[in-house]
Amino acid sequence: MVTTPSDPAFESPNDRARFRRMPGFSAVDLMDASFRDHHFAPHTHDVLMLGIMREGAMRFMREGVMETIGPGGITVINPGDVHTGGRCAGERLVYTGIYAPEPVLARADLGDGLSFARGVVIDPECWRLFLRATAPAADPLAAQEDILEGLARLGRHGDRRPPRQDRACSPSAARAVDYVHAHYAETFTVEDLAGLAGITPRHIIRSFRKATGMPPHAYLRQLRISEARRLLERGLPIAETALATGFADQPHFSKVFKQVTGTTPGRYRLDMAA
């Protein structure tokens, strides 16, 4: 069972998440979560994300498909998969999230376009390996062995196909997406994006969603929070991070940050700043 001490940095005593680096693999981020009320806003990850379920049950949507999972299962989120979810049964939802970047996957021979068609994997031995690898007191060498063996075993449930092959990005949508990347800290409207793309506002919303899996406002939120995480990891103060990523004030920034990550900027900075 995951236990986390009381911390005023959290907005709700019912929902707690702590980020840390994995023993033996500093490139792998971990999140120990214990949620009752929290429900994630739609978001994506740049890396493969695994959820090692320990208590309670989660209902989540990945790329439009609803899944339910309980203790002993593993959630699998491919890079770029739009997903959201929260507790659906049990007193609490307790799990450990593993964020595995491509270089770590390559060490386990999981490169070359491996992806997972299903969002849930049931493999008791794989689950035990990941649970051991992510234990806070794990021996670093043993953790390296367990995570690589666990990833290799997980690969048996995947398939070799290019991820995100269902996404189509028209030239007009590409112009809008590029603009959002270049101006994420600024204020703009759907009409601005439509004018840049040369299509109607309604059309740009549909085209943008088709290209990214999200409407413009959600994609902008994702970009801002991703950049905020990088700045907080470098130790930038919360207020400066909020301004640098386009948030008008710190309370709004904190609210959105927790919707996407499960924790507050202050807690994340404390956990992850170098």
C-alpha cells in the first residue's frame, strides 16, 4: 500500500501524488498516486506510460475506448494517446505510474514502432516485476534488472505498427498546430487560428482535433503544462513558471497543473527539482 504524509501543498487531502526518479534509472520518472476524487483532464505523454494498479479500480478512456482495471493489472498508454480517467470503485485508487522514455525501451529491445492496441494488460509476472522495480527502497541494480525484464515481458502484449497512424494532419491544421507550439505562452482565439489556417473557426476545431486528438484549448493546456514541468524541474519559482507558460495567475496555474498531472506545482517542484 502506498502511504503519503499529510502535506499542505495538496489542494485536497483525499488526493495525493508524489513524483520521483526510479532507483537505478534516473531517466524513468515514477508517480505514486493515491486518489479518491481526482479525475484527470484529457492529456497525453511523450513517453510510454504504465500504471501498476495496487488498490481500487480505475475507469479510463484511451483514444476513445473506455477501459476498467483493478489491482494486479497494468494500464498502457502509448506516446501521444489522449486519455483521461479516475477511481470507479474501492475506497481509494492506488497505483504507481512509470514513464519510460525511448532509450530505456530500446535497452529492453522494445523500439522500432512497438505500440499497444489495448489499454489494459493482465500479466501477473510482469506486474510483480514492475512492482518490485519501483519499490522506494529497491536496490538500484535489482531495479534495473526488474524493469528491463518487465518491459521485455510487456512487449509480448504489443504489436509492431507505427503509432498514431490514425491521425491525419492537413496543411491548414499543421499551420495552426505550429502556431500554437510557437506561441503557447500568448493569448489567441479560435478565430486567430482559423485565419492563419485559411478555414472557418468550426473547421479548424475539427481539423485540429483530427490532427492532435484534442481541440485547440486542450492541446494548448497540454503544451503549457509540459513546459511548466520542465521549468519546475529546473527549480524555477512557481509564480515565474506560471507567467512563463501563459497563465494569468498562480491559482489558475495550480488548478490546471493538478488537473493534468495529479499533483500541485509546489509538490512537483519539491519532488523533481534537481
